[in-house]
Amino acid sequence: MNSYIAIDWGSTHLRAWYYCDGVCEQARRAEAGITRLQGRPPAEVLEEITRDWPRQAVPVIMAGMVGSDAGWMNVPYLPCPVSLDDLAARLTRVDKHGWIVPGLSLHDRENVNVMRGEETQLLGAARLCPASYYVLPGTHCKWVRADQQRIVAFRTVMTGELHHLLLHHALIGAGLPAQVADAEAFRQGLETGAQDRSLLSRLFEVRAARLLGVRPAASVSDFLSGLLIGHEVALMAETFMHPQPTPLTLIASPALADRYLQAMALGGLSAQWLDGDRAFQQGIRSIAHELDH
Amino acid sequence: MNSYIAIDWGSTHLRAWYYCDGVCEQARRAEAGITRLQGRPPAEVLEEITRDWPRQAVPVIMAGMVGSDAGWMNVPYLPCPVSLDDLAARLTRVDKHGWIVPGLSLHDRENVNVMRGEETQLLGAARLCPASYYVLPGTHCKWVRADQQRIVAFRTVMTGELHHLLLHHALIGAGLPAQVADAEAFRQGLETGAQDRSLLSRLFEVRAARLLGVRPAASVSDFLSGLLIGHEVALMAETFMHPQPTPLTLIASPALADRYLQAMALGGLSAQWLDGDRAFQQGIRSIAHELDH
């Protein structure tokens, strides 16, 4: 099937692409993530964002938090290890033409984890930029170990959400002026975070450094970003990536890719970068193709 | 001076004790921490909580965030290393009878830190329960290294604030039912946090475990508390307490003392417990005594 509608429906945003004969005809986005629906039925929101598109003639393939208990329908997770080739056969139908891609879960002795949405990016990445390890930064950054098409293990690091919490809800972010981009503060944060495994005892120093005039108050955001990402990459390289993590694909937006590639370079990791949107759309394309059969 | 008013004025609470000839005559508390004054002048709030006490006849000794830029007056920190014996001579006068105890700061190549309020507890603890290491749990837990009366180094771990942020502002706390005390969940958290240094990748599992039904939704708070405290104690024992941390005094409320003593026992650390209020009041008593001279 070369004509379909792809939907990336996360916690905060909703994005839609209409493909006709393999070509993307139109793309739309709305601030209508599943935590922002305010009681509106998902079906109604989908109708609106797909207005003027042949919604009743082509499959609508959705991935992300739309499949959670707070979304359209609670779609069961596929337990790992699992082959990405199974995704297309395990869609959940929500109406005549609408399908939701299942998330993945992991539950072993030392790790309990879930993902929704990233599995679709992984499917695309496995085609475009195959690797043994994948890293998908964001609110909840996923670190994934794969064996060919098979997802063997993954972990979640709440890096993006912690940055937001600390800056907007914690004392270390209280009373800050408008934040500015500060590449040097970011780099200092990276180095501190990578060198010192005691992140918890480093966080408060962000506030102390400001009180004592050691660091500009407008650079707290970028320093903190470096601290968290530097720590995350050093920690995961040591605890999750074994043996030697080659090859590694970073699936991210350009802005986040830049930050993670810096952190990885500092730790001696080399990674190929694949744009997150491109990975997602390739993933949906692979699934749509399977719907033919 | 055996007659004085002791004031513990923190971010959220204000507590006051009136001592007459060495005996505590009355104690009062108010939800009037310096973040809750809503524009009321601190002098006015102090008048109110000390009503009927001989406010103009005895010294009023205050410690805590009252000495911060958001408090009554921004009292300069005493830089470490510093002797606790110096505190009484370095008070800042705010009016005829009112004094604020200075906080401590630290700024060396690998650590930038501040404390306000804990220095007074440390002064009391050095008298009541002297040790080489002190741990003061709370919103921002302090780990302190001392050489007799001299404070040599300290670090801050945001354990209490992180627990609050994660439970009340993060996705892992979203939609939880009322939380119940669950000693077993706390113990499991302790063990997980102590064994695994990759705390950042453990936090999200709290949510995953709930989604997959691995842990009761009402026990998230206690599990998370164990996870954070277990991680903190293991981390600080390894990175901050060297050489062998003997003796160690834990300065805490009974509820927090119980949690930290469990975590310390798990890590093979033995500690003497000193009640936090008792330490504070002994600290003020020592300072009041010096005001005689």
C-alpha cells in the first residue's frame, strides 16, 4: 500500500502526513497530544487533522501514546525480545481504516520498561541505518540493543523530563532570568557530568554556583543540559553498551542530535545520525507496505 | 546568656522556642517559611510568633533561609574550611535584639556548595554527638566531613526535593491513587538503589512497573523513597566518605532517621542518631551562651 496517512501522536503533539502513491502530499501538526485533549474524543481530533484527505479510502496508521491507557485505546505491548518485522502483523484496529502500532515492553529480573512510538522509529532506522545500538533522545531517552531486526533490550533515561522538572519546578531553577544559548556552559556541563558519576550530588551545585557567582544565571539551562546528557551518555556507555558498541545509530531531531553527538564524541563513541522524523516515516511506510499483503 | 528566643526559619516553616534561665518555656510553629511570606515583612512575622514573649529583653537568634536573599537579609556565607566555634562571633544583627547565624559555603575545584540552617545543627551535634561525618537528610540532604569542630567539606544531595518533583510533577507520578506506607516497597527500593549506580535509568522503571502491574500503584511513593535514599547512601559512602567513615552521626527527624538508618545498615555503615530538633536547639544554646561574653 503506497497511499496512507501516517500519524505520530505523542503526549504533547499530534503530527499527520498524507502519502499518495509513495509521495508525501501534505503534512500537518497540532498541539493535540493525548495529555492535551481536554476530553475531546481522539476520533474527532483525527477527523479534524485529516480533513480534506481521503480518510475513508486509505489506511491511517498511528503510533505513540495514542495507544496508551490515556489515549484512544490501550493497545497491549509486545514483550521483548521481539522482531520489528512483527509490528505490521500486530496492529490494533480502532475503526474501519484506523490502526495503532503496538509499543514494546521488557520485564526481566533487572529491568522493567516500556516504549510507545519509538518502536516505529526503530523499524525505520533498521532499514535506513541498521546498527547494534540505537539511542533515541527526548523527554524519555531510550537506549536500545538490537540483533538485526530483533529488539533484545532497552532502557529509559528521563533526561529531557528531568531537565524540565529541575528548571521549572525545583529550587535550582527558581528566580532565573531568561535563559540564553551558551555552548561553553553546555560543554562544561558535559565534562562534569561525564567525569562524575555522582550526578545527584552535582545537581544542587547548579544553584550554589549561581549564588556564589561562579556561573552566569542565564546559562543554567545549558549547563544543566550538558550535565544531564554528559552523565547519561557516560553511564549508559558503561552499564548498557557492552560489548564495544559498534555500530551505533542516533535517532534524533537536529537540535538534540548535536548535543548527543558532542557527548558521545567526548566519551569516544562514534554514532551515525538519522533524523527522527525520517525514521518515523520510514517505519510507517514499512508497515503500510505490509498491509498490502 | 541562658534566656533567649531560638528561631528556626526555613523555606516552608517557622519555629520558635522561648528559653528562660535555660528552660524551654514555650514552643510555637507557623507555616510562615520564607517562601510563604507573600510580601509580609519578616520583622512583622517575627513579632507575631514571639507575641507575649520578652522580645525586647532577650536575644533572638535565627538560623536558616531567613538569612538568604529571599529572607530577612542576605547574610554572607562563611567559607569552608571553618570552625563551628566561629559562628557565634559572626552573627549578623538585624535589629536591636535580633541576630542571624551565617550559613556556610564551599568553593573548590570540584565542588561548589552552600548550606543555611544546618550549620547550627552541626554546632549542636558537635557538642552532643561528635563525629567525623554528619548526614542531615531533608529536602536537600547534606553530607558533611569534619575534623573536630572544623567543617572541612560538604555536599548536597537533592533527595527530598527529587522525591517531591517526581511524585508531583513528573509522568511517573501522574494519575497515582492515594499513597500508602509500604515498608516492603521501601526495602525493595533501597536494594535496587544501592545495587545499581545508574539511578537515572531506574527512575522510569517506577512507571513501567506500574503499567505492567509489577508493583502496586499505591506503593510508588515508598518504593521511590527507597530507590533515592538507597542510591544516595551507596553513592556518598563510595565517593564522599573516605577513609572509613567512623564515627558517623545522623541528624534527622525520627521518620527520616528510620529510613536513613535502614539504608546505612544495608551498606554496612553504622551511625549514631541525633534528633534534628535537639541538635538545632543545642546549637542555638551554644551561640546564646557566647553572647554573654
